[in-house]
Amino acid sequence: MLLLVNKKNLFNEEMIDSFEMIEYENYNEETKYIEKETFIHFGELSAHLKVDGIEIDIDGAYRSLETQENIFLQFMKKYGEDYTEQIVAMPGTSEHHTGQAIDIVLKKDGNWIIESKDLLKEEEAFKRIHNCLKYFGFILRYPKGKENVTGHPYKPWHIRYVGEKAAFETAEKNITLEEYLENHPQENWMIKKKTF
Ligand SMILES: [Zn+2]
């Protein structure tokens, strides 16, 4: 079953009742939490890429509703409503609540590239990363040209674990998770839950 979380499909805690979150210390010695299956497959993906000369790590993964609310409120206080709504996902609309989405960072010439604007310049490395995501059950969640479907600008660093079947089909048909689940409603957690 697949979880769809976006501006129209809000996250609820019940979605991850059966999930196991793994604790992970990243390149910056920060503790991150990530859903277990996602973590295992991320390990395989990063090992594969390393052989190919590309080093990646986790900048962000699981974020609780509470954390997102706090971030949102801090930004509201500091910058006001307009700017906050552009920059920070409304609590409940972020796929990071599932623990199955990962923001990756890249190592280049011994330094970690972490800023969005710098990551956007690494087109060649991301092309190679994106090409092998499906073999490990991941998708590029917010691709170029699909902004009106996903509601997000192109984010080369944001990948999502969906399992091999969905990953292969979305890559082959050049579709998003939203479109995939329209074609396979029986795999949508929300719809399946209503059926039983
Ligand atoms: Zn993200």
C-alpha cells in the first residue's frame, strides 16, 4: 500500500501506525529518523552510487506533525504569512511525515553540498542518481514539468521510497505518484482503508 501526502491529501498519524522508524546519524552528526524499509533501500542505493563515484547522505527524512508545526509557527512569527507559505510546507501536507521521503545531499571534492541553490547546479550527478533510483524502489518525487500535478517545484534532492513496482512504472511512463495512484487506486492506502 502506498501513502499519498500532498496539499490535497493530508497526513494522519494512523498512516504510520505499523511503521518502524530507525535512528540514523548523518554526515553532520545529526540524528535523523527514517522508516525502516526506506532506510534499508537507501543503504543499497548509496552503496551502489559510491562504487560509481557519487557519495550521498541524508539531510532530512522523518518529520513529525509537531516538528512541522513548530517550524511553521517560527517562520510565521519571523517572516509573516506570505513568505512562510511559500517556503514551509503546511503541517500535514509534507511527505516527510511518512518517514519514506528523503532529502539527499552530495559530496563533491571532499565537501558536502547542502544548500538547495548549490544542489540545483549539480545536474550531471543528479542525472546519474535519478537514473538508478527505480532499481532500489525510489522515485524522484517532484520532477521538472510536473509542478502542476505535484504542487511542488523541481526538487532533485527529494526522493521517495515506493517499492520497485511503482518505481519502475512511474519511471517508464514518466508519471508522478499522484498519476500512478490514479491508475492503481487499489494500491492507495486511503482508498484501501475505506474499502475495509
Ligand atoms: Zn524533502
